[in-house]
Amino acid sequence: MKPRPTTITAYPDGPLIVRGEAVLIDEHGQPIPQRRRTVALCRCGVSAIKPWCDGTHKVTGFRTAPDDGHGDER
């Protein structure tokens, strides 16, 4: 059976959800161990467990940019 492709989904006002196999690399070029097949990556920059999301974006009021309706067609 063919493995499912890895997907990265940006959740509105929240983290990036990575589903599937992915190699995450830290600032020193070292792999970051993943303990789960699906992980949430922080986008707000305030998580205490970076690069993972800890839900702090909800407390800080983090917001993603509103959709301007143009998508990728600009």
C-alpha cells in the first residue's frame, strides 16, 4: 500500500498541523525528534515548548492575516 503524502495545514489563528512523515531540523541542523505522527507547530512565537504549539496563541490573541480573496492567483 502506498503511504499517504505528508500534509501541512495552517489553522486559522492557530498552529501548523503536520500530518505524516516529516523531518524537522533545528537551528543547528540537527533533527528534532517527533514522538507523534501528527504534530502542531507554533506560529505565534510564544509557546513554551517551541517548536511545538502549547495553545498559548489562544491566551495572547494571536491572529493570522485575513484572507484577501486573491489566493495564489495574484
